[in-house]
Amino acid sequence: MTTSGQNNPLRELMFVVAILLFLRCNAILGSPDTDIVFIICHRDRTGEGSTYDDAVGEVITKLIRGTFEADGVLYSMATVETSVCYGRGICSLHMDRTDCKNCLRTADTLIQEHCPLTMGATLKLVDCSLRFETYPFND
């Protein structure tokens, strides 16, 4: 039996274990890491409102919606009139559906900021990546 002035080793151990479990769960279930690892922008540009720009938007939307369901890696394409865009989305395997979509949305926003109206771009974040091009690829 302990008094209020004495430490209970079992209670202290349980407290430490609880803190460690909380930290581990938070690391696993926490928000995706959207720090930029690298970004590559194609030097050629398209016009705002072009059919290729529309195709890029369609392929990115498909990747955001479907990458998680494709076990974290999805290749897709979209055609608008004569413009074709090919894309790839990747999410880290530890993420759930919501985190995957949020990470890819962040990647899309960063591509729009850093590579506006380009014919292709690759953006790698810590937990996900997006790529789109005018040609088919498999990497």
C-alpha cells in the first residue's frame, strides 16, 4: 500500500506506456507530411482555359479520387477534344483514404502554385506524389 507521498512504480510505468502508445498512434494516424521533397516543372506551357489544361484538371481529379482505392498507386489519363493528359498519383501505404486525398489535394495546389499552366510536372511530397505529362509513362 502506498501513501500519497510515495511513488507507485506500476502506475508510473503504465503512464509511460500510455504516453508512448499515444505518440505512436499520433505518428501513424496523424496528418500527412506534405513537406516538398522535390518539384519538377516542364518548361513548355499551355494557355489558360486550353483543352490540355482541362485534361490536366480531369486527370488530377481522377487521381485524387481513386489513388487510395488502387492500393496507393494509380495511373490515369484524360482526353478533352484532341488533348490527352497522362497522370500518376501515389500515397504512402500508412495513410487512410482521407489523408491520401488531402495529401494529393495539397500536391495539386502546390503544382498550380509552382508550375502554373505547364505541360507536365512532378511533385513529390513526403507522403504522396503527383505527376502529369503529355505522354504515357511508367515509373
